[in-house]
Amino acid sequence: MEKRVRVLVAKPGLDGHDRGAKVVARALRDAGFEVIYTGLRQTPEQIAEAALQEDVNVIAMSILSGAHPHLFPKVVNLVKEKGMDDVLIIGGGVIPDSDIPALKAAGLAEVFTPGTTTSAIVEFIKANVK
Amino acid sequence: MDIAKEVLNGSRLALSRAITAVENEHDDAVDIMKKLYPHTGRAFVLGITGPPGAGKSTLTDKLAKEFRNRGKTVGIVAVDPTSPFSGGAILGDRIRMNELTLDEGVFIRSMGTRGSLGGLSRKTAEAVKIMDAFGKDVIFIETVGVGQSEVDIVSAADTTLVVLVPGLGDDIQAIKAGILEIGDVFAINKADREGADKLNIELNMMLDLDGNMNKQWRPPIKQTIAHQNEGVIELLETLEEHYEQLKSTGQLTTRRTERTKNELLNILKNEIGNYVLGKITESGQFDKLVKDVEGRMDDPYSVVNNIIKDMLK
């Protein structure tokens, strides 16, 4: 039986900068994960549905626009509504430390802010993926 | 949950989980396929292949939308390469298909090749069957960007569309063997670029040399500009025409019989291989045989003959 970790990398909301998301996607690929990259300007509905169709183990989202308090929790709820209870959902981007406790309370497993190494993200996924 | 039953009841989550079970060879995979198999064989399976960057994903997106306009439900299996070094992959075909994500009549699944070299993933055929049993009318298989010889798509699809773009080579490319031989329909995408007419002429010459005059179907060549949705309707109608032609001439049955035969042989080879390997490794015999062959005390042909004589009496 083969287990291969599948990760959806998505950019919710309207900011148009995906360099960071691409760097993370590449690092996850090199760590042996299958990365489904969906690109810019995704709605929470699109992310949740893509996660269902791809049966991913992890959703990794990046936001630089400041819309994270609204968009991250929405994705968490939509994913649960679809019956996927075992998905590890993580976020990253320009996110003030003061926002992080609320995001974690809303169901995000971890939030990665600027300066995080890609290997820290890889290690976190390996340690926490179900 | 009984995944197979849920798939047949129309659960998208079950459909997704079933593909994972098969792709990762979970214990219940064979059982799921057994239950779904009687419900397969109804969908029109359309293969889309061509070099990287030719526009396969964009064309798939547009064709899928047009099938949806015509009331058909659509499944898409999109294959991208797995890294031979890390085993990881970037599966990026969905980027071109984002508008389809929220259409409930469409289901898209990305797959990594995971070591398979023919342009498909190891379990593409099974993913197609699961979508077929789910009730999808049309199922696209989008291959990895291919070079010249990744032609597994032929045995997996009913109709194969080869997507080409101008400017990739001179006319000697057109007479080589490989992917140019497998097209039932050709699309010259990005047809607004220089060289589209020349490519058209070269493909036509190639098809003339094939002795297509006497064949029932001469692969048509259509020009498209996928991102502007140009030529898509005409292309779709040509693809349907080919499928109708396959049905009316009995070729569809021939192709599918061939597919069933290969499928059966593959499963048989696999199972026998696993069975035999299990027996000889269990008894510790295998390592000794390898040593014998390596030391030239025996040859691999006699070794295999003896194993088979022993085991399959």
C-alpha cells in the first residue's frame, strides 16, 4: 500500500502575488509530495471543492492582502461541510502575530509568517498529516 | 462506508476517495473495482495528448464547457509528471480549468505519473472507470506533455486528439513514428501564430503517405485558438463524428475488445507475478537463484522455466 501526501496549494482572495506560493509548492514537490497548484484568485468555494475532487491530505493557502481573518476560516468550514474531517489546513503570508490565535481557534493547524524556512513547512506537514 | 455503493449513489466525496484507494492500492481497492466494473463502459473516453505547452489543458477546459452546454456531464483525468528523484509532483492542469471547479456536472482529478513512462499514470485507466461508473457522459484523459513515443493513450481512450502548435520542427518531424500516428483527430492550436498553415500542409502530407485514401476515417486537422475559444465547437463536433463513426463501423467494439484483452492480461500477469514472487521469496529460494545466475552457474531462462514447471502444474 502506497501513501503519497497530496497538498493543495491555493491563493484565496484578490492579491496577485504568487511567488511565495510557488516557492512553497516547489519545496513540497522536492519533499516528495504531490502538489496540486490551482493558481491565483481562488474563492473559498473553489478551494474546498478542488480539495474534495483531489482528495488532498493538506490545504496550504497564502494570503498577502489582509483578507485572512475572513477567508481562512471560511475554507475550514466549507471543507468540513463537505465531510472531509481529516484535512490538515495551514496558512501563510503577511499575517500579524496578533491574528494568529483567532485563526488557530477557527481551525487552522498552523500559520507561517515571513522568514519561515520551507523545510519548517515540510517538517510540520510530515509531523501532522493524517 | 461502502465506497462503491456511495459512488453509484452519486457521492462526489466517495468518487474522490475511490480514486485514492485505487491509486494508493489500499486493501479495499480491488473490492471497489469489482463492484463498479459492471457499471462501466458507457462513457465516451476522449484522450488529449501533445507536447508540453501546446494548450491541452486550455483546450480541455473549452471542450468540457461546450459538452456542458450540450447537457453532458464531464470527468477529467489530468496527468502531470512525477519527479523521478523526489517522487513529488506539481500537478498544475487545474489552473486552466478553474471555472469548471464549481460546476457540479464536472469532476477533475489530477494524477502524477508515479514512474509510468507512457504519458499516463499507473492508475489512469482505473480512475476513468470509476468516473464512468459514477455516470459521467464524457471523460477526458489529458496526458503529460509528450515527446514522441508516449502512446499509452491509444489503448486507454476511444478517440485520441493530438494537439500540436506551429513552430516546433521541420517536416521531417511529421514523418517520424510515434504520437503523430495515433491521432484520430488533430488540432493545430495557437493557430494565429506564424507557421500554422505550413504545419497544416505537413500534417496533410503525412496523412496522405499513410494510405488514408482507402481508410474509412482520414484524421481531420482542425485549427483552434483555445484561449479565445476559437474553433472549439467545430473541433468538438469532429470528435463526436469520430466517435459515431467508431460505433457505426464496429470499430468501437474492436478497440474496446482489445482494451479488455490487455486489461485482463495485465491483471493476470500482475497476480501471477505477485503469487510466484511471494512463494519463492518466502522459501528463501529467490536469493539463491539470483546468486546462481549471477555466478553463471545457471541462466535466467532455465531458472524461470523450472520455477514455472514447479508452480503451475
